[in-house]
Amino acid sequence: MRLTRVFVDLPLAPGARVVLPESAGAHLVRVLRLREGEACVLFNGDGHDYDATLLSAGKRGVEAQVNDVRAIDNESPLRLVLLQGIARGEKMDLILQKATELGVAAIAPVFADRTEVRLDGDRLEKRVAHWRSVVASACEQSGRARIPELLAPRGLSEAAGALDADALKLTLDPLGEHRFDTLSSVSAAGIVIGIGPEGGWSEKDRVILRNAGFTGLRLGPRVLRTETAGLAAIAALQAKFGDL
């Protein structure tokens, strides 16, 4: 029987007794109905799974005993970064969730010219916290023991200029110069795939991307929605250069 995995933002080590964060404890006890003495798996993003046993579940919180540690080696050999135009609501959640499951190393949310979502101050902070929980939950489900880096949302120009200069930078374009069969090798810096928001990249955005070293990649003759495009490209790139 598969054990329940839960992310905890805590130091973990065999022999340690830890009080679980409220959200993790509630998930185990109230949602999954685990009881004292039952087993679970904890992870904190350091590349390991920690076998644990619930010691108590009361008003003062849920406490667990860490029993053992196992290294988890299921990260893709291909470093993939998703530069994603911020999408609305559940679309963005879907993109983050599935990109994590497909093995991206990092996600860079960007405000593009046609981004329909306006976030700042407290709203932005709360949305980023929500996105981090979506990514962590996707790691719980998919068995990843390292959390993809979720970069701070920023404007396209700033985000594109901060990318690794040695990475292959691509954006989907039905008329792009690259096809998958012409991509022959990738450096250790990996690939950045740039996906526009719901309205696509504007001409202003395309100039920014070209100046940052992005070139077009063909993925068929059809125009894909923002929640489809990145995931299709990531899966195809993983199949060619990664571990799928």
C-alpha cells in the first residue's frame, strides 16, 4: 500500500520528533483520517523522503517521529525552466501543477503586455503563497523530493534578462526556425521555454524575447492555449532530452 507523502517546511532527521505545520497535520488527520501509530512519509525538499509515525493528534497539534531517511533520485537530467505569462485563476494553478509533475526545475511567472491578471502588494504575496502550495502538493503526488524553484513574479523584460545566458531559450511559434527534429543537443544550462499569457505575446513582448536570445520552436500548425502550450512543449522536450 502506498504511504501518504506530505511536505513540511521543517528540518528532518532520523530520530527527530517534529510538530507538523497546521496544514500538513490537518491533511493527515482530518482529511486522510490517519491515527496515532500510523505511518506516513515526510519530505522537505532536500532530496530525501523521511519515513515517520504519527505520535499524537490533539488540540496542541500533530506530532510525528521520524524513523528513517531515503535518498530520492527522480529529478530529470534536463534542466527545464518555464517562463510563464501569468494566467488567470485555475489556469495558472493547472500550469504550475502539471509543469511540476513533468519535472521542471524552475518556474518564472511573468507579467507580459497582455497579462489579464493585475497583482500587487498583499494580493501578489497571497497569490505567490498559494502557488507555492500548489507546487508542493504536486511534488507530494508525483513523488518528487525536490521542490521546483518558483521565482518571484516580475515584468517580462526583467525576468528574461536574468536568465542563464548559456541556456537554450525557446518560445512556441508555428513559423519558428526550430523543429524538434532539428534540436540536436542541449548544454548543461538546459532549456528555457517561454509561454505567453491568455492573449499571447504582443509584438513588444516578442522584441524583448528576441533581444534576450529567444528563438521560435514549432509545435505543430495550431495555436495552443496558454494552459496547453507549455505542458505540451515540456513533455516533448523531456521525451527528447530528458527522462520520459
